[in-house]
Amino acid sequence: MRYAALLLLATSVYAFEIPFFVPDFLKNHVLPPSTPIVEVKDDPPPTVPRIAIVGAGAGGSSAAFWISKAKSRFGLDVEVDVYDRNNYIGGRSTVVHPYNDTTLPELELGASIFVRANKNLWRASEEFNLTRRDFTEENYVVGLWDGQDVRFTFEGGWWGTLKVLWRYGMTSPKRVQGIVAEMLKTYVGLYSKDTPKWNNITRLSEKYGWTELTASSTMEYLVRKNVSPRYISELVEAATRTNYGQNTDYIHALEGMCSLATDGAAGISGGNYRIFEQFLQRSDAFVHLNANVNSILPSTDSKNWTVATSKGTQDYAAVILAAPFHFTDITVPHSISEQISNHPYVHLHVTLLTTTSEYPNPAYFNLPSSSKPARMMLTTYEGVRHGGLEPEFNSLSYHGLVRPGEWAVKIFSKSRISDQLLDSIFNGQVQWVYRKEWDSYPKLPPMESYPPVKLGQGFYYVNSFEPFISTMETETLSSRNIVDLLLDDLFNASICGPQITELTNITTTDKNDYVYGWDC
Ligand SMILES: Cc1cc2nc3c(=O)[nH]c(=O)nc-3n(C[C@H](O)[C@H](O)[C@H](O)COP(=O)(O)OP(=O)(O)OC[C@H]3O[C@@H](n4cnc5c(N)ncnc54)[C@H](O)[C@@H]3O)c2cc1C
Ligand SMILES: *[C@@H]1O[C@H](CO)[C@@H](O)[C@H](O)[C@H]1NC(C)=O
Ligand SMILES: *[C@@H]1O[C@H](CO)[C@@H](O)[C@H](O)[C@H]1NC(C)=O
Ligand SMILES: *[C@@H]1O[C@H](CO)[C@@H](O)[C@H](O)[C@H]1NC(C)=O
Ligand SMILES: *[C@@H]1O[C@H](CO)[C@@H](O)[C@H](O)[C@H]1NC(C)=O
Ligand SMILES: *[C@@H]1O[C@H](CO)[C@@H](O)[C@H](O)[C@H]1NC(C)=O
Ligand SMILES: *[C@@H]1O[C@H](CO)[C@@H](O)[C@H](O)[C@H]1NC(C)=O
């Protein structure tokens, strides 16, 4: 891995309850409250098959976008309704502004980073003309805190690199870098012309040669590859704790390696949710916000799915569920629910704040009062394993100035960070505080099986992918696969044309930039 890349690891965190807004493009599509959908007249004609998408996050918004690609490519005639119970688009990707003041820079409350290898989000940011920002301005000194001591601090560049080599030697960092590179080389196959279509994630994992990675903890796997335990429990663990709130002796090695794949890290200026808003705007789907889906049951003639929502009831030829099932509280037939085990999620506390303290308080970190603690403090569980105290947070990172003399800070933790604790970390100089609890991502121990991709005839589950890999990008990959399965099942078609097997020629000038679904 590149050492400078480590500086980026702590920047992933999130949001909630942004002020209610309806983007202009939605205004025509949002039904007035209490208008039952069945009463919408003539629009569209009842003969057109409809598809319901539950969830307007990365998964649901991209599903609508993929369907629209098929509509525009070969005139597929379907109508799509997207439902989300939130009042905003983006789900676990959303922003807040300090003091709720939109003139101050936004802070990501949920997913903040994607990388160059994430070809769908990258491509979307280019096609939608969104500005990507990298995180170089946030290249603070990084510290590693074990709950009692700051074990290590380093900066990017030569000095940091030398210190890393001095502490861990050369072979461990090189070996880990090699494993990550190999994983990524396989991963990009998912964007190729001959990308597999999968209805079983275990088999996808087998096909990609990832079974050993998903069947082992990150620690077990890397020890087997002769990486030093110290490197794993310090530097690799800093990454898995920051990105997934889990330790290296718990999280499976595929997700562990994803935590380390930080080359070309970027975010969208204004908020990553803008990509998802664009997916929906360009899809021409009907978007229903503040619309809770209550049940999805077979229609009386059993030919369709009847979707009951807080805004009305409608029949659909197919349903795409793009939210973790057990958090949706949707009533479905037993034959559907029994297939999805109640996969536990990490319950993450995100604390956003501003402070006039340029550095954290050295006393909190048991450092001499003259020192300036790292402004990106990552953590290891290694202290606890040897009888020490547990760090009170997973990661703590400064995120630049919100205005002169006042810095934004993001903290991820397992439990609530009290006002008292904030005062002790920031010398009593805390200004604005915003707390949010998320069921952020699945707990990811070594896995043997995954939920089914297809839950029933015409019923598909995007978030089946999350216990395998949980990121914004992989949700767009899962939805792309599902839309292909759906189009094949219902219309003998695919995103790229009426025939699922034979794709047409590559259209981009640079074949290396070919991305399946965008280019056909
Ligand atoms: C703090 C945090 C940091 C993260 N950092 C990163 C990161 O840096 N990079 C990254 O790639 N990923 C990150 N992730 C993970 C990433 O956010 C998720 O993998 C991804 O956003 C999931 O998208 P989704 O569309 O599948 O689900 P969601 O975004 O959860 O969308 C599901 C939607 O369904 C809606 N819904 C649920 N039930 C119902 C119902 N009954 N009726 C109607 N609507 C319903 C919800 O309101 C929600 O909007 C992070 C997550 C968190 C929380
Ligand atoms: C933020 O401001 C908006 C618009 O001014 C308001 O509607 C909303 O309630 C505010 N949100 C919070 C959390 O104060
Ligand atoms: C219901 O299913 C039938 C048969 O598959 C299909 O023709 C029809 O379009 C579906 N209705 C809706 C509203 O999708
Ligand atoms: C893209 O955005 C830039 C800056 O906002 C603008 O100048 C340019 O015209 C936009 N291009 C397209 C194709 O929309
Ligand atoms: C997926 O495939 C694996 C291995 O072939 C099999 O054991 C499992 O039952 C399948 N899962 C589903 C949901 O079909
Ligand atoms: C599906 O489409 C292909 C190619 O257009 C065609 O050859 C085949 O007969 C179709 N199958 C069905 C069941 O319609
Ligand atoms: C597609 O590629 C093949 C082989 O390179 C070529 O013969 C054919 O003319 C191309 N078709 C189109 C429509 O460009």
C-alpha cells in the first residue's frame, strides 16, 4: 500500500436529517401527500409494466438509472417508481452543514470516499459533470492511539515512509500492497464486457478466487501470507477500524483488503449524494420521498407484486429491494423472509463538531503538554488484547477549516461521545456538535453463505451484496447485476440490449475505460 494513502483512511464518516428539500427535478414527480398512487390518471397507461424500487440510496438510485439505460437503448417500455421513507435522496450518503448554515462547507455524515477503481461512481462523476475533490488538503499527521498511548505518528512523504519502514520493515508493507493490487486486478473484471451475471454470491466469490479471502479473518489471512502480526494489528487494523468499525481478527480479509485500497480516493464536492440524485434525475423514474413501504405481497391474481406504501398501493411486475431487509420493517410472504437471515450491522456513532482548538488536547492522549497531537488519530485494539484500556473512539479526524480559526472534526465510535469527553479531547473549545447513529455496514466475520440475490419470481435484493463488500460502488454493481437479471427474466433483454448474451461493440475510444452498462 502507499503510505500517503493511509492519510485518507480516517475521512470516511456521516450524516442525517438534512433540511427537508425537494430538488427541482423532483417537483413534477412527487405526488402530493395523501394522493393514493392508484388514483393517478392516465399517467402512465395501466398496460405498461411497472417496477418498484425500495430505497433511494446508492443501490436504488443506480437501479433506476440502469433500467433507464435499457429504456433509452432499445425502447423498453416500463415505468419505475422509487420509494424512500427519508425526505432526501442518498440513504447512507448524505451531508450536514455546521450550524445548519449552508454557506459553510458541507460534511459527509455517511459514506465519504470512493476510489479510482470504483468505475461506476468515477464515470458518473465525469458524465454528470460533478466536481471530485481529493483529500490532499487533509493530509494531516497521522497518529495511532491504543487507548493509553500514541504508539506511533507519521507524516506523508519520505519521512513518514522511512518511519514506517523502520518500525515494520519492508516486506510486510510490500506483501500487503501486492495482495491488494491482485484483489483489485480481479475486481475490475466486474466492469468488463464478459462480467459474470450472478444469482449466487458464493459462486461469484468462487469464480473470482476470493473464497480464501472471505473465509478467513484479515489477521489469519495475512499471517498466512507471512505479513508481520505487528503490521496487521497496527496499520491494517487502523484501516479496518476506521472504515468498518471492526478489528483485523474479526473482519474477513476481502473487506480488510478493500479497507486498504485507497489509491485515488475522492469525494463529490457538495456531497456524494449528488451522484445518486443525478441517477434518479436522469432515469426519469417517479421518485416518492417520505414514502414508507409497508408491505410487498402477491397480488390477488398472483401475477404481480402489490406494494403498499404510506402514499398508496400499486401493483408491480417486479420489485427491487435496495435496503437492508431487516431494517425496512416491510411485511413480505414467509417464503421470502425466511431466505434472509437477520444479518447483524455495526451500530456506529458519528459525531461531527467544530472546535477552535487547532490540535486535540495532548493531556487526553497522555502526551507532554507542549506537544501537538496528530489531527488524524486512528486506533488499534492491540492495547486491549494486552490488558489495556479500549480507545473511546474508532477514529478522530480534523477536516479543514469551516471558517478562520474553527476546524471541523469527525469522530466514529462504538458508543456515544459525551459532551464531557468532547471537552476533554478539545480543551473545552467545542463549538457546534451534531450526533448521528447509523446501522452503518454489516458485521463482516468470515462468511460461508450470503442472502439470495433473487428472492422470488420478479423480486430482487440489492443489499444481498453487503455482507460480501459494503460500499457505495459495490451497491451500484449489485444493482447493475440485478437489473440485468430482471430484464432477462421479464423481457428477454439486458441493460446493453435485447440480447443478454451478445453485447454490441465497445463505443468508447479508449478501451481501457470501457465500463459495462455505460458502454455497450
Ligand atoms: C458512517 C458511514 C461511513 C461510510 N463510509 C463509506 C465510505 O467512505 N465509502 C463507501 O463507499 N461506503 C461507505 N459507507 C457504506 C455506504 O454508505 C453503504 O454501503 C451504501 O451507501 C449503501 O447504499 P444502499 O443504497 O444499499 O443503502 P442505503 O443508503 O441505506 O439506502 C437504503 C434506503 O432505503 C430506505 N428504506 C429503508 N426501508 C424503507 C421502507 N420500508 N420504505 C421506504 N424506504 C425505505 C432508507 O430510507 C434508505 O434511504 C459508510 C457508511 C456509513 C454509515
Ligand atoms: C436547518 O435549516 C432548515 C432550513 O432553514 C430547517 O428547515 C431545518 O429544520 C433545520 N434543521 C435543523 C436540524 O435545525
Ligand atoms: C402484472 O403482470 C403482468 C403479467 O406479467 C404484466 O403484463 C403487467 O404489466 C403487470 N402489471 C404491472 C402494473 O406491472
Ligand atoms: C460542467 O461544469 C462546469 C463548471 O461548473 C461548466 O463550466 C461546464 O459548462 C459544465 N459542462 C457541461 C457539459 O455541463
Ligand atoms: C449458492 O451456491 C452455493 C455453492 O454452490 C450453495 O451451497 C448455496 O446453497 C447457493 N445459495 C443459494 C442462495 O442458492
Ligand atoms: C430472446 O431473444 C433472443 C435474441 O433476440 C431470441 O433469439 C430468443 O428467441 C428470445 N427468447 C425468448 C424466450 O423470447
Ligand atoms: C463490431 O466489431 C466487429 C469486430 O471488430 C466488426 O466487424 C463490426 O463491424 C463492428 N460492428 C459495428 C456496428 O461497429
